[in-house]
Amino acid sequence: MTVHAHIADAIKVPDLVRLGPNLYVARFETMKVYSTLVAVERLLADGRIQPGATLMDSSSGIYAYALALACHKFGLKCHIVGSKTVDKTLMLQLRILGATIEQVEPQATLKMDQSLRVARIRELLDADPSVHWMQQYHDDIHYDGYEPVAQLLLDSIGGAALSVIGGVGSGCSTGGLARALRARDPAVELIGVQPFGSMTFGCQHIEDPGIIIAGIGSSIPFRNVRHGLYDEIHWVSFDYGLSGSIALLREHAVFAGLSTGCCYLVAQREAALRPERNIVFLAADTGHRYVDGVFAQHEQALALADLQPTRIDSLDRLVLPWSAMAWRRADFDDAAPAPQVLPLPALAAVS
């Protein structure tokens, strides 16, 4: 058994669980700890930050906890500009860890929430330029921390071709993992999951009537998202994501967050349709902060066997509650109506 020098080193490693013949989940307690620890360590080593410096960023939850843990480990100060999705449990942990946190006022849309948080960060930087803005959305140093996760997957899952499914968010977790895996096998497939209302892959014109699925979408440009890494994109509604989270707990006893429910919805279908491939999906966090918003509504969950995506070949055909599109590692111009990709082949229904 390994004895760790800090709790962050212990909780950063995911648990890899086999859920079916070709279906696996990489379950993190909090996924962004890996990349944040590596980023902070390299910033210190390169002299970009000094011992005792204050690190700051915007977060809806997972990254805030990861940054607070990294600052605690390396003896740095931490300041978070958070959304109202940062719940009481996390808020108390952050404060006891020594982080300072301020929350912006609740906003009607993801765009307003993220824009307000970034504007506040710029105000703080103007007031104190010595503070280092981590820029999880824009600094590609956050890509570097996922190489050990890639090695874990390669060491643990062998044989068949591999597909990885995860929320896009800032782009670093799925992008960093795919980059590391493809250094060894360029054929590794990456399937990204997005919420409706996210501009990252051109869905800002469709708002989810449920709630914002925090953390996996964006209403402002994220430079760390490298569209050309993704083979396919799925857009999933809150109701379908909730159903995925409930099914994952009910069927496999895995208690994970809302974005994980979205990924499980996609992954279990991919595993059934493509038995020749190993399917791994990422569970970014536990389900604790979703108890009231998701798990308390378990009686409203839909049976996953009854849910099918609408297959589309252009972004102007996006439709709730679940759309899927072959991206084929295309680049994306935010001003363009659709990326240049080929039409999707027809897929058989899942029995």
C-alpha cells in the first residue's frame, strides 16, 4: 500500500470499474486534482509563481476544490470566484482549507454566470497584479496532468480498440487524456458530451428547459478546447442526464454527478452498439452535491433503454433532448454555421 504525503495525491487517482463486457468507468473523487497538481508544480518550478503566491480562478465546483487542495499542498494562497452552484458542503471545505471564495449573484443563463465571473476576476487582477490567474479555460498547462490516467487505462484495459467518453468543459480532461492515449495509439476515439446552451460546439441557440449542467459546457470561448481532438459529440439534456445518474447508481452502485449521468447515457449505448470496442467513460466527481437537484428526483428518471439520440449531420438540426453528431476531428470556427464533416452513417437501434 502506498503512503501519500498529502491527501491530494491519494484522491487524484481514479477507480477503474468494469460495468459490462466492454464498458468501464474511470471514477474520480474529484477529477481535476491531477491536472491542477501538475500545473501548480510546474508553475513553481518554472518561476512563474513564487512560494506563498495567491492563485485565483473561476469555478462552478470541481476545479475550486482541486485548486484549494493544490494550494494547501504547496503552501500557496487560493482565491475562488465561484458560481451559486458551489454548495454549502464544498464552501465549508474550501474555507477550512484556507481558500477565500466569493460567489457572483445567481444568473438566468450560463453565459451571464460565466461572463460575470470572468469580469470579476479581471477587476481583482487590476487591483492586485501579483495574483496569478490559473486560467483553467485557456492555459494549456492543464493538459499535462492526464498522462498518468492514460497510462492507467492502457495498463488495465487491453486488447480491443478504445473509445473514451467524457464531458468537454474546459477541454483539458478529455483533450489531455486523448492526447496522451493517442501518443501510443492514434486510433483511440474521443466522444465529447455537451449540455444544450453551450457554445463550444455550436449549441448556444438551444436552452435546456431543465437546469444548467455546470462544468461540461460553456457560453464563452474556451481556448483550451481543441475541437480537432473529438470524433463525435453528444448534446444531452438535464432530464436525460438525471436519468443516466439514477441508472448508474441503481444498476452499478456508482454514486456520481450529473455530468457522469450524461456520459453513462452515451457510454452504455455505445457499448451495446459496438461490442468490438472497449468503452471507458469519465465520472468527474461524486454525487454528493447533486442530492437535492438530481437524486431526490429519482422517481422521475426515465428508462435508458427507451432513450435514443437524434442523429444529425449539421448543427442547424440540433434538437432536445439528445442529439449526436460525427465530428471526425474537425476544426470549428465559432462564426460558422457548422463544421465541415461528412454525414453520419445510420446506426442500428439498441434492443
